[in-house]
Amino acid sequence: ASQLPLAINTWAFRRAAEAAWSTLQAGGSEMDAVEKGCGQCEIDQCDGSVGYGGSPDEHGETTLDAMIMDGNTMQVGAVADLRRIKNAIGVARKVIEHTRHTLLVGESASMFAESMGFPCEDLTTQSSLSIYLKWLNRSCQPNFWKNVTPDASKSCGPYKQTAKFNKEEQTVWERRIQISNHD
Amino acid sequence: TIGMIVIGQTGSIAAGTSTNGANHKIQGRVGDSPIAGAGAYADSTAGGAAATGDGDIMMRFLPSYQAVEYMRTGMDPTVACQKVISRIQKYHPYFFGAVICANMSGSYGAACNKLPGFTQFHFMVSNPTLRQPSEQIVDCI
């Protein structure tokens, strides 16, 4: 029993851990602690892999994914491809509290968030814009396309599918995801 | 990405994730983080788990769900985490990923897939014994 309560999180995101732990110590619920902990990371833009201003997509936009799960009731609230809303984990919690659904995505998720009172803001920062422009200047390398024309390993899009499928070595594309670029 | 598991004094478990995904993703791409059982999973009758890494690969194996189910059988959290990493390794030896696991009694563990430049995984733990959030490190397998 002395090992409880417990808060544990991936990566060395100290402020997120502190936010979760202090929420528990102040009498908050487990769900409150998860929301506060992950929300702190969104504010801090942890590692550039959480929150606004990171991981721009092929059009330079930052989109957010978040999920929260209650292990007592097995209720889940989640948002994916969320645009222009900074507090993704907060919106995920609202999915549980104010809908009978589990996962909302894209523009519709953003409209839901706005209806719940979350401010609509540009998620682009100078940093994410710089990452995007450097990528454009490197002929859009690396990217996640395959079997398209023009050759995605050399050129930017727009791409069209090719009739011929080339087998590529797994290691080549798997290593595009690494310590500074991950889910 | 952050993945988090919180277990209260009475054993109630919650889990969550938040991420901005992969750099230069194709528009519309969603990773494992918002998928229950993939990015994270919680069941107060067994335990909680959360995953981080290459969501395009990891989401196909539901690693968080699998880890919780391993812990339901009484498996130690560290071993449960290692087993889900090993399961993915068989198909994708070079995938980038890590998992954290915690059971109902507050025991916890983590595991990661060893790659050049990624040989250890850092995570944060807070419990009454540690008193304050402390960074812990696990060697990848």
C-alpha cells in the first residue's frame, strides 16, 4: 500500500510529473492528475513533441492528438488531428464528460472544442515554421510517401500513385522516427 | 509525446496521452496516442500502460492493452513491458519505441527497443517512497 498513489510518465518530463503529483496530493482524482500532467506538457511544449509549435505536417500545420481513459468505468475520450486548439487533453476529457462518443477528429473536433469554450489559436510558431521551411528546402526530405511519382525520396509532391510497387528496406523508413520525432 | 499512468490510493487507475505526432506527416495522419489500447490503456482491475515511439508501427500491436493483459495474469510490470517490446521486435527489429507499465499495487516498470543512439529510456515516477517526482532510466532490450 505504501507504493500508492503512483504517477508515472514517459520521458523525463519533470514539470508534467510534478503537475500530476501535486494534483493528486491536493486531493484531485486520478483523471484530474492525468489531465493536469499531460496539460502541463502541452503548455511546456515538452521536447517539441507535445503541444503547439511542434511536428509540422506536410503543409506546415501543427495538429494535436490526445486521449484520456478512466480505468474504473472504461470510459475513453480522445481527439485526433485537432487543429487550432492548444489544450488537446482538456478537449479529450470533455469528450467523456459531454458526449457519448469516444474519438472526435479533425475540423469537427475543433468545432466541438470551441463549443466547449476552448480558445481557437494558431498552433504555428517561429520554430515550427522554421522546421517546415528547412524541410521544404531539402526537397521535402524525409517524408512518408512510397510508390508514388515523382520519386518521393528525391522530390516534393504533389504525388500520384505508381502502378509498380517497389520493396524498400524496412530499416530505411523505420529510422525516420527517432528520439526527436515520435508519438 | 507524453504518456501517463496515475493510480490513486484506492487503486483507481487513469491513463492518458498527448502529442503533436510525427514531423512532416501526411495531412490527416493520426498516430497511436489517441487510440485506447495503443497509446495508453487503464483497467483498475489489472493495471495501466502507455507507449511512445513510432505510432504507425506500434498502434498495430496494441502494446498498452497487451501489457495490461499480461499484468492481469500476475506478470511483473517490467516483464510485461519487455514482452510487448519483444512482440513488436519480431516484425520490426528497428522500430523506435518504449512502454511504461504499472500494476494495481503500484509496482512499475518500463522497456524499450535498443537502437543505435537509443540504448536507454528515461521516465518519471512519483510515489510515497520517492516522495517527489524522480527520473528513472531503463536499459533497452
